[in-house]
Amino acid sequence: MPECGAPGPSTIECRQIADLLSDYLDGSLPKDTRELLEWHIEGCAPCVAFVKTYRGTITAATKLRDVEIPAELKQRLLAVLRNQRASHPSGA
Ligand SMILES: [Zn+2]
């Protein structure tokens, strides 16, 4: 039977979620990429927690208390958030 979860050329890795998430929430992500991202998140608890954290959905995060965000992913999140703040559009 086919390998389950075998990485393919179009598979998104956890670390890519951080890069794509801002565009995803922006709605500026291409449909294909968006679907890949959603598909990944659906089957990846750490990424679900990641998205919740990113969005600041504290109430939902408490439900995922047992899900630890990998340290590497957490660092990516912080980096992205920092980046966003730095590139925040001026003259709001
Ligand atoms: Zn993931």
C-alpha cells in the first residue's frame, strides 16, 4: 500500500507554515498553496496550535494545551511576528 504521509514535491513542511501563514491570513496566498497549507494543518496538531497562537485565539489554544509547539516552530512564529511588525505598512 502507498506510504502514508510520504513527502511529495508539493508537500508543505511545518517550517514553511510560518512563512506562508501571514499571506494565508492576508488572503494573498495562491489557491493551490492555500489548499496545501490547509491540508497540512488539518493533519498536523503542532501546526494547528501554531495557527491558533498566531491568531491569538487564546480560548481555542487552551483546548490544545497538550499539544506542544515544537521549539523550532515557535521560534519561526516569533521571527515572523517580529518581521511583520517591522514591515508594518507605514502611514496607517
Ligand atoms: Zn505541521
